[in-house]
Amino acid sequence: MSLADRVVVIIGGGSGIGFEVARRAADAGAQVFLGGRTASTLAAAAAKIGAQWHVVDNTDSDSLAEFFGAVPRVDHLFTPGASYRTGPMRELSDEDAASPFVTKFWGQYHAVKHAAPKLSRDGSVVLMSGAASVRPPGPAPAYVACNAAIEGLGRGLAVELAPVRVNVVAPGTIDGNLWSQRPADVREASFAQYRSDTVLHRVGTESEVADAVLYLFGATFTTGSTLYPDGGYSFR
């Protein structure tokens, strides 16, 4: 499926995987709308690729309504934007333990709900989970459960929104914007562990996850599926 003259909406498109998908969609001729919480980040990203942008908080219904009110239609929606804390049940506060559900699960749920009236019948939604859904990397049970719930959400929405296709992308550890913000010693230790845990013995790149998202945009006979660009981590 060509992206030329299609409308691609990305909530969390100002940086990282979201921006890489946005850049490649724009290069393919799509009209791209970026959403996120930080105006300066969105403005800089949009200027690089010729996209439109609007600040949006995916935990706020009014903010989502305003965001999608400015979009003419939605041919493809990708929703990687989220902010949360992870850790052991016995150490996290209840508020921190709930944070993946607040922004990553319910944030995506409500984004799709507000986008639904504008979704093209031959369009698609790609949700973001993570390979921790099927192989927990450590003690972070609420985060693991959230990712598994998102994959279930994708299957449920695929039934309700058909013929719109709904799929999920579940990356493993990716060397990119997110990890670049963490201390070098923490990053390298995590990367070393991930390399030993995967079939391909390396971490992934944002471009490789974007490959998976763009594939799902165009995979016209695929819905309700979860794709794991994780180097074989999830089944090792």
C-alpha cells in the first residue's frame, strides 16, 4: 500500500521510533501529523520533515478531542508516546506501578477511541507494547502486565473496528533516543545482557522498529497480530 497522499498520525512522533516512522512516511509522500507533550520537540521534528504538529496529552480526553479535531482524516495511526515508571511490586508506590497503564494502555485506548470516527475503512492502527509482555526481563510485573494487556487490546480493537486493521508492534531493547537518556554504565550493562539473551546477539535500532510499523501500515491482510522486532528475545 502506497503512503502517497495518505494521512499518517503519530502520537509520540517528535523523537525516537515515532519520529523515524514519521520521517519515512513523509518521505513516501504522506501528510504527517505529529502529536506529543513538548511543543519545542514537536516543532523541531515537524520542521525537519514538513509535518504538522499539535501538543496533545493522551491522558486527557479534551486534549485528544482537540488534537483529532484538527486532523482531516486518519489513514494510519501509530501511538508510541508514553511516560511511566517500572520496578518491583514491593518497591514501587501504587501510583508508579499504575503509571504504565495510565499512559501506555489507557493513553493508547483513548487515542484510538478519539481517532475512530476519522479512520479510513482501508486504514490501520499500530499500537506499541514491548517484548516484556511475553518474556519479563526482570521484576516489573505491572509493566509486563501492561504490555500484555496492550496486545489483547489490539486483538479486541481489530474485531470492533474492522475493516480497519489493528495490530501491535512489540520491540525489544532498542539503541536509540530512549536509552541515550540513561547513564552510560546502565545502558551498556543492559545492552550486554540483552545481547546474551537474544538469538541475534545484538540490540535493535529505531529504523528496524520503523520497518515493522511501516510493514503493518501496508499489510492489508494482517489484523489482530503482534509483531516482535526483538532479535529473537521473546522466544529464546
